[in-house]
Amino acid sequence: MTRRKLSVRKLKDFEAVRKYFHNLTMSTAGKGNVVTGQAQALAQGASRENIVALLSEREKPVRLLKSFAAVTVVTRQMLAGLQNKVSLYRQLKDLDTKLDLLHSDWLDSCGKTVEELESAEDGLRPSLISTKFEESGEILDLVEAAFRRIKEKYADKQAVIDYLDFVDKPIMNKSRDNSADSRESSSLSVNSGKGEEYVKAKLPKLMEEVASRYSKLKEKFDSDADMSEHQLNQLVKQLEALLSKIDDRSPFESLLKDAYDFPTFEKADIAKYEEWQQTKRALIESLISSSNDSIEKYVTRKSEEAALNSNKHSYNTFLKKQDPPKFRGD
């Protein structure tokens, strides 16, 4: 078998092709930084645009739910639009969650401090966004109260059964073990329909989740003595969300009520869970209180600094060198 020799022309053609692809690669690499910079700029702009769009999307459910919550007399007409109001209620809660997440990410990447945003009266400054949450929070509370009134008056109506099953019953002070001894042995909880094995597995898992999250938030608070007002407010929100996992209306509380439904569930284990719940609640509430104290001190310090700077400016103006007096005949 003889080996074919490449002609001189083919070698030259091959070298030209190699140089072409080499130059093309170098050209593309040189533009890489430019493309990356443009992508980052677009991503930053999209973040602000997404928040503005989200704020605009919130306006409709806020407006409609505000009108619904203002009605004090429960009528049958409310039943006709109940499904729609529940949908709006859930939509607003979801939008608030997304807004908090997007706004927090934007604050971390916008390249400006909270003070700079406030001074410039930026449309996404934290104080303005905070008022949005205050408004929607009050509306959601009023809507929940309206849902409870509807459920109390029309508990047997199909619309209420279908759409208000998540609303708490009017009487919630019933003891966890109020009638546990009188119940017949069952493999499912009367409270939630969950099985005993599910409850036994879920309680320790939830305890571990809450304990781990609390440790991280506590470490963050203790290690950063110079947290800004925004950071402290975010910490309080996270602690309150954590507290809602183990308070009197929490998933943890529901699991404890389930545990009492099972005659074979060890009472000693339930007592241990209850003790842990009370201790952890006290720790979280204490950290919330400390965080709020830090916020108050931060605001006071900033106010004092502003007042001091203002007084210093006035004092310097007062001592400004005046023109020498002029007399007649000079």
C-alpha cells in the first residue's frame, strides 16, 4: 500500500483554513468580555423591570380584596364570588413572597446602599416597598376575618366547604388531648387523616429544620454588629416565618394534635416535643425582640447623627467671618 503525498497547493490551502479558524476563535474570545458585560447589564435591568412589573400586577388583587374586606355585613352574594376572592387572596400572598425575594436580591446587586436609595427617592427604595407590604398585610388580615365570618354563618354551604376549608374553625382553644381517651383506636388521625408513622417521622424532621435555621440566623445576628436597618428588618421577617412553623397555628402544632389521636403514640415522646416547642419558641421570640431593639437603636443613632450634622452646619454658618463695619466718612 503506497502512501499518497499531499500536493504543495493542498498544503497551502490547509494552512489558510487553519489560520482562518484561529483568527475567528481569537476574535470571538476578544468579544467575550463585552458580551458578558452586556448580559450582566441586561440582567440588572431585567431585575428592576421584574420588580416594577410585579408591583403593577399586585395592584388589581389589592384593589379588589380591599373592597371585599370593607364589607361588614355577610350576605349570600359573597358566596357567589367566593372562589374568585379565595384565588385573589392566594395570588396576593404569592406575589408578596416573590416581591420580597426579588427585592432582596436586587438590593444586594444594585451597587447602592439603603441610605443612597432613600436619599435619591428611588422607586424601589426599601421604605417604599415596606409600605406596600404593610398595605397588603392589613388587607390580607381583613380578608381572613371576612372568610371566618362567612364560614361561621354559612358553614353548611357547598361553596364554603369547597373553598374555605383552609380557614380555621371559630373555636381553636380545644385541648390537644380533649377526647383522645374516648376515641377508638385508629390508624389515621381524626384531625388530619395522616397516619401514625407519618407523624412520627415528620415531627423530628421539622424540629431539625427549625433548629438548623434558627442557629444560622442567630449566628448571623451575633457575628455582624454593623447590620443595616434593611438587613435587620429582613432578619426579623425570617425569624417570624420560622416562628410560624411552630406556633399555636403551625404545622408542628397540627402534628402534635395528630399524635394525640393515636393511643399507641408514647405520651412521654409527646411531652418531649411540647417542651422542645416551648423552648424553641422562647428563643426565637427573644431573638426577634433583640433584633427589633437593634433596629430602634440604629434609627436613633442615625437621627442623632443627622441632628448633629445639622447643628454643626448651623454653628459654622453663625461663626462665618463677617465684613468689617463701615463708618461715615471712610
